[in-house]
Amino acid sequence: MIAFSAAIEPLRLANRVAGRTLYEWTLYSADGVAAEASNEVRVNVDRSFRGAVDMDAVVVCAGVDVQLSHHHDLIAVARRLVKRGAAAGAVCTGAHVLAKAGLLAGYRCTIHWENRPGLQASFPDLEVGDELFEIDRDRFTCAGGVAAADMMLSLIRSRHGEAMSRGVADQMIHHRIRDAGERQRPDPRGGRPGVAHPKLLRVVEMMEASIGRPVSIEDLARGVALSPRQMERLFLEHLGVSPSRHFIDIRLEHARQLLRQTRMTILDVAMASGFNSASYFSQSYLERFGHSPRGERRTAPA
């Protein structure tokens, strides 16, 4: 609901600021009836996916567990509209649908950080970043949440100028329009708010970039010109855990998202998360989350 509203409202406000109609939109759902968001608010729509006609852009809005549906009708109409010249965009997990439709091949894209592991595992050839939003030619995707507003404001600015986008942002009490290159999560994963030590942030980035093939603590320390003991003290001071513990937690969280968002076998999930032993992976998972990887699958939505 946040991403949906944040995408629509800048367009409405652009019309208001301009004093004329700059943007129009039509809402679609799979069956043409009201769509219910995860907060149980129902949104009326105009027609079903199959009733979509030619338009300048098609924007897919999706939410949790997007991978559990085949999206046949939506994919068919999105392909048809793009073939006729429409731009294609997505908010929140809508990028998963565009990827499944083959509409992101050769384009940079992004998705909510929680869904990035699943998207990359399902579509390994995609160039998926962790930025707030990506605008690559006639494709635009965002991380969801209020990032949808920043993306739309950027699109408004590119078409109607800085004064228009600033006027819309002022109407939204949105004091700073964030840039596409800003990361979704500025703090280290699992870190404490306000942690800004540059070497600590760099090490965490290196950990996140090497989940499948973990590098040694010694190599991580060497990469930021620290000794292993100095890096140990840095992590304990700012995060309250050792570097090795933090690295394992990052890999386990990555595994958790793969278990929830893909149909990969548990062994493949373990390998993709940097665990060479299935038994060690299961033991570590149980200690971290209180249930086994298999238990995670059993509690996933049907």
C-alpha cells in the first residue's frame, strides 16, 4: 500500500501544481474486482488485466510472496503493451513480475532488499542493484515503500523540470528528493543506527558481496588495512558481535530469503549462502532462527 500510494500521489499532485492534466492512470487487477493490500485495505480498480489498452507506461505493483503466483494474464498484457511502445516500470516486488516476463533483460533494475536474493537466484543474468530506484532507458524499478515517491519525482523532473518536481515534493512535505544512486539500507546489515565508521561499513559491504564464496577474516581485514585483532575490536565496539559471527548472520539471512522466495533445494540454498556442509548449515540455522531450514519451508505461505 505504501509503494502503491507513493507512486500514484506524485502524479496527482503534478496535475494540481501544473493546473492541468499532465498524467492520467487506470487501475487493473487480475479479475477486475477490488484488490486487497496486505493491510486489508481494498482498492477499487477499473478493469481486469486483459482489458488493458495502449498506454505510455505500464507499472506493476506487487507485494509480499510475489513469487507464489504465475501472473499469466499480467505477463501477457505487459509484453503486449511494451511491444507496442509502452515503457515498463515496477514498484516494490513488481520487478519480479517484469523479470518473469523477460522485460528486464539487458536493463539495470532494483527490488526491495528483502527480495533481492530471491530475484537474483531466480534470474541470475539480471543486473540487480541495491539502490532506491533505477531508471534505465524505458525501464524504471524501485525498492518499494517511499522510494516509489522518489522515483516518480525523478521521472516528473526529467519530463517537466526541476521546479515542477520540487513543487510536487513540497505538496508531499517531502523535503529532499533522494537520488537513484542512494542505497536502500545505509547502515550495515544488522547494525546499530548511526554506525558510520568507514572501515566497518566497507567490511560489511565486502561480506555482503561475497556471500556465496565467503572470504577469510584475514582477507577482509587486509582489504581495509587492519589487523584481524583490530577488526575484531571494531566489530565488538560498534555491533557487539565478532566479524565471523556477523558474517554468518548475513549468510543465514540470505539463506532465509532464498528458502522463502525460491524453490531451490535446501542443499542448493546452503551452497549459495556459503555453507559447504549441509549439517553445519542446518545446525547454524537452528541456532539463529529457532527452527531448521526444512521448518522454514513448512511455515512458508502456501
